[in-house]
Amino acid sequence: MNVNMEQAKTALQAELAHAVLGIEYWSAKANNLREMIAKIDNIEREPIATSVDDAQANGAVNERLPSTGRDFWVKQFTAVQQSSAQILDASIQSLGLTPTKDTKKRFANRLATAIQVLTKDGTVIAHGEGKRRTFTKAKGH
């Protein structure tokens, strides 16, 4: 093979490798988006047990938490910067729930998902990083 053909082959191999990486990236991106959509569906559609007996019959050891869809979480954010712990406590209190260790843990998982979704779509603004991170509701929401 002459030098020009070898260079062309090398260039095509590099372009193919780049294309494969792009496909892997976009495939992972699509999977992440599907997971986020599923999480939103779970937040909005989580059923409420009508009694302790119903909850136990469905395999729940503790009482079921009330449904907390997107609208519920949007209302928990204010124009004043709040930590996730403050939002968590206010959320539990707003529903009149007893802040047990289990309730806090389960609500913290819901809040983490809500923060991820709401910051990504611009409804909530994150300030700072790590444990010092605080959140406010974006103007117009």
C-alpha cells in the first residue's frame, strides 16, 4: 500500500473510533434520560396505602408515605436559599408526618431525585457545592 492509502486508512480508523465513542456517549445519555423520566413517573404516581393493614399486605413494614409529585416539590423551594436538610424537614413537616429516621431516609431519596430533576430543568437553582449547597426557586416558577 502506498503512503496516501495508509494515511487515508489511519484517518478513517480514527474517525470510526470517534464515531463509536459518540454512539456510546449518546446511548448512555439516552439511558440516563429514560431513568430520569421513570423517576419522575414514580414521584408522581406513587400510590398511597389506605390503611396500615393495606401497607402491611403490600409488604411495607412502615406506613406508606403520601404521594409527592412535581408540584409538591416545587412548592418546597422558596426565594430564600435553603439547604437540602432544611427543605427535607420542611417537606416532612408540611405533610404532618412524624420525622422518624425511616421517614427522613425515604423522603431524602425523593428529595434527591426532585433536586436533580428540578435543577436540570431550571425550576430550581443550586448555589455552592457539596454539603454547603443551597437551593432557591428560579424566578417565574
